[in-house]
Amino acid sequence: MKDITIAILGSGVMGTAVATAILKTLDPKIIACGTNEARLRESFQDYPQVEISAGIEQNKDAIKKADVIILGCKPFMYQQIYNEISSSLNGSQLLISLLAGTTIKELSIFTPYVAKVMTNTPAKFGCGTAAISYSSETTQDKKDLVEKLISTIGLVVNIPEKNMDAATALIGSGPAFVLLMMESLIDGGVRMGLPFDIAKQSAAKVMEGTAKMVLETGEHPAVLKSKVCTPAGTTIGGLLKMEDGNIRSSIARGVEEAANISASFAKK
């Protein structure tokens, strides 16, 4: 990977998370591009091998060197960024977009070779999830490169672009939804007398272990849930109380709402 140069346009939360995951596993040359040099240096302070580029002219030079461009800016900024660096594009570069609510057709102004990726913040720790859609022009060798780079963050799945808003909701927003559930478990433990630190560690480990159980057994969550419920026991009592509050439909509708908002971005 040493012969691959990656320019990251917009080193915010997701751009930094993906770059960090790549750097922990592979060794490409990475140039972090933005407008605030101090912020860029802070984001990559643990990775001195990352080259910092701040300002339009420096960023244009970085793009000229790049084989791969990772677009991690705010969705509404992609057109402005294209206008700033378009003269440095050569038509053969691979674009990996982390933007929600933008289409492959829109992103094809950068290059015909577009990989639209939706991932999440656990990517920084190598336990993220990423859904990928490709432009029809993207060749197999470029797809292989995308998979090699993005698989460093964790699980990778390929989906048609029409499902990307659903992936944005489930994968991209999912950690926030899960953290709300975790926070609720912690609050319940504290309410019943557990110290906060113990409640937090326990809730996090319960969620981690349960997720691993689902992935390794391959069984439906409902089947695994039923195995925890003994007749007249604590678990079934707690579950019924949660169902009284419509917890299942509230979570599902939350995913639906997030997907609808993602879809609305493309209409603006």
C-alpha cells in the first residue's frame, strides 16, 4: 500500500475515523486536507506520518498527488470543494464518499469511479460497519482497493444505492440509538443501587456480549431472547414493562425517520 496516496477532503469525525482505521492496519501515504491546520494536526497528533494540507492551493496540490480521494466533508459542501479542487482532478482517481444524502450521480463530477460508503464512529476502533455502493464505471480492481481500505474499519457489506438511506439510518445513526439504550440500562442499574462506573461497564459488556452471541450463533434475536426468559421470571417481567412503552416500535420508527431525513437531503 506504500505506493498508494490517499487525500482526505474534510477530516471531520468520520474522515478521521476511517483514516485512523486504515493507518492501524495498512501503510498508504495519507494527506489530510482542510482549512484549519491546527485542527488537522490535533486530529492526527498520534499519526505523525500523515501529511497536513491546509488551504485551497495546498489542497489542490494534494489532490494532484492522490490516487484515492476520501470525501468526508459536510454533504452541502461537496460542490464548493469540487469547485476549489476540480483543476487537480485527472479523471482516473477513485472517490470514496462518506457523505449522507448525496447520490453517486452527483458525486461523479469528481471522477467516474465512485464508491459511496456509509460507516459509523466505531470505525475508529476497528469494530465499525460499512455499506458500499459503486458507480457502474467502477472497475473490479478499484472495488478491490475500496474493500481493502474500508474493511480495516470492521464489517463491510455491498448494497444497491437505493438502500443507502436505510443504511445511513441503521449503520450511521445506529451507534447513537444503541448508546441511548445503553444509557437507559445504566440509569436503571443506578436507580436500583449500582455505582455508576459498574453500571456503565456492565451495560457496555452486556451489549457487546449480546451482539457477539447474535453474530456467532446466527440465530434470530427473538430466539436468543426467549432463552433468557424463564416462566414468571425477572426477564419476561422487564420485557413486558418495556413493551408497554412501545420500545420496539419506537426504535424501528426512529430508524425509519432517520432514513427519511437522509432521503430528504438529496431532494434539496
